[in-house]
Amino acid sequence: MLTAASPYVLAGLGLAGLLVGRLLNLAIDRLPEGGRLGGAWPRCSDCGRPLPPVIHVPVVGFTVLRRRCPFCGASLSWRTPVVDFLAGALFAYVGYRWGISAVGLVALLYISILLVTAAIDMERQLILNSIVYPAALVALALAPWGPPGQDANGWRAYLSALEGGALAFGGLLLIYILSRGGVGEGDVKLGAFLGLALGFRGALVALPLSFVTGGLWAIALLVSRRKRLHDIIPYGVWMELGSIVSLFWGEAILDWYRGLFGF
């Protein structure tokens, strides 16, 4: 019998994550352009020539090519191996926490969605409706088997998901209205998905974390003069980071909240 911490589970999910990372990179490249995930071979963004087959080997291909197109010498994006590595590492950690289980499989799906949306937001300052709307519906449908179902059973899991979605969507919508664009419309929609996926308790952790980390990052960019006051800063990335932290350690953080504030 394979336990959650079985080395076979960890290795298998880690390898699966590396392979899924290749598909996630493909999605990050093509979905903003409205393209299909299948079809054309990866090409150099500068010279347009197809890259060698080794580029499909997660992390290793990038290393073998020395981060450069072999034809024109143009630099290849670091994002590709970073997404590969993060997918592999996070998939393995899911195996450590939950093994091959319903909540583990749902967590793998959410992690994949979060990596894609975070990378697209960071590179293009876009949060795509074509990802967020279907993801929100899936999150609600899977509530009993996802994070909301860990604290409540049956219809109560759906209620927790709806409460989390309302909390995140409503809170971000209020910020959007009061700040006149301090967060984008895409961030508000993304918040609805994250709240549905994490449930009410998970959203209570993810939102404050994203506010603090995103705010500190924005201050750092302004102080260093890398950004100006009215420049766009991809806040969705910090929402996704807060959500991943909440997914894995939300209950422990809630316990810390209780101890800190005495409730």
C-alpha cells in the first residue's frame, strides 16, 4: 500500500509535475494569443526557427541549450524551466501531504491553473476570462473533494465554497471601486475563483497574505523607482501565491491567527 509519504508517490508525482509543466508552458505561450495547445513546434521568438527536440525535456533541455537559441543565439526565457521546476516540486509536495486521493488530485488541478494564470499575469498583465470562468465553475463543482470539503461535508462544502467566493470577490470588488483601479477587473474575477476553490476558511488566509505580500512588493518597486505610482503592477501573482500557501498551510495559519488575537 502506498502512503502519502511513499517515495514512489513523491517520485511519480514529481515526474508527472515536470511533464505537466511542459503543457503549462505551452498554455502560457498560446492561450493569450487565442491559440490551441496542440499544433506547431516551439519556435525561437527572435528568428522563428523550430527549437531542437531537446527543448521538450523539462529543465534539462533548457540547460543543454545554455538558455540560447542554437540558430541565432537569442536568449530563451527563464520562465520555462521555472514553471517546470515549480510544477514538479509542488506536485511532489501534494503527494507528501495527501498522496493519491481526491483532495490531492483536486489540489494538482488548482496548482496547474494557478501557475498558468500567475505566469501570464506576470508577463502580460492579463488574467484571461477563458481560464477564470471555467475554473470557477469547476471549483464549485469539486467543492466536496477540494479544500472546502475538508471542513464540511456534502452541501456544506458547497456553502463554504460560495462563502469563500463571495468574500474574495466582494472584498476585491470593493477595493476596485474605492481605489478606482488599484486592482484590475481580472483580479476581481480571479478572486472569485480562488475563493470558490479554497472555501471560506481558505480565503480568510489567502486574502490577507496576498494584500501584505503584494503591498510590500509594490512599495519596493516604487521605492526603487522600477515602477511609478500609476504603473500596472501584477497583483494577481500575489493572490495566487497566497492561495498556494493557504492550500497547504491554511489551517496552521488560522490556528496562529487564533493564538495571536485570542479567539
